[in-house]
Amino acid sequence: MRTKVLLGALIAVVPVLGIAGFAAAGGGQSSLADLRQATAKYHDIAVARAEPNSVELPQVPPFGTGTCIENLNGDGAMGIHLLLQDRVDDRLVPTEPEALLYEKRNDGSYKLTGVEYIVAQHTATGAPVPRPSLYGQQFADTNLARFGDPGTNVWTLHAWVFKPNPGGMFDPWNTRVSC
């Protein structure tokens, strides 16, 4: 009798857990869908390059050369960052990422793989900006030495919304991206 009661209780609880798990797993997915929709036009890199003040970020030695950013320790790459400079400030707008991430294909075309959010750590008046979070993820404290500005730190968050990342959606390095 006791086994039947426990089994009955599990049968009653499992569907509830399944629904709760489904809801928790979906947390942020509608926001990511909004991001994908807002950035869909940038699948055409010419559209992104036509944005005012857009620039491909070049690396400086000893971090590498060129515009494709790769981790020299073998942790993967981030790809080519097309920075939309007008968006870099102390504000966070989820549907307006500051950088678009591309991978150059063998045929010379570009594939949009993800985005990067970049938030200044200080306002224009010098007031500190607290570490932001988005999609349940805390931003990383990132020094811009790789781009020739070692005295500047910003808050950053990568989101691999167009290419799977074995390290996770928000890991900065993606082992499936290469330079």
C-alpha cells in the first residue's frame, strides 16, 4: 500500500516538475528571440558595416594581429568583432548589442555567430557603473589591452545566439569558431 501511495505521489509530482523545469529552461529564451530578431538584418555584414561609426576591431601584438580574435591558449576564438561605436556607453539595451561577432567562411563570406555587449565602467561624469547582468549572467571585467588601450576596462558579455558554443551560450571563447 505504501508503495502505491509513493508511486501515486511521484506520478502527481513529475508532471509539475516537468512544467517547472520547462519554464525555468525557457527563462530568457524569449529575450534571446528578441535579440535574434533585432540583429537578423546583420546576417548581411554589408548592412552592419553601413551602420554609422562601425569598425572592425584590430588586435595589437602580443595578443595577435588582424581582426579575428583567437585565444592563443587553444580555448577557441571569438571571431571578428564589428563594433558599433555609437552604442558604447554606460547603458545596456538588450536588443542593441555594441558588437557583432562574425566568422569568415572558406568562400570569403561572413557568418554572424553572436554578439557582444560592452558597457563602460564609468559614466561620462566619472561615476562608477555597477557590474551589469543580462540573461542571468554577470558581465566580465575586461581590459582593452588587446585593442591597444591597456588603461581602459569595460564590462562585457558574449552571447552566441547564431552558432552553438560547447562552452555555453555566454562563454567568451567558442571552440567552434576559428580564425
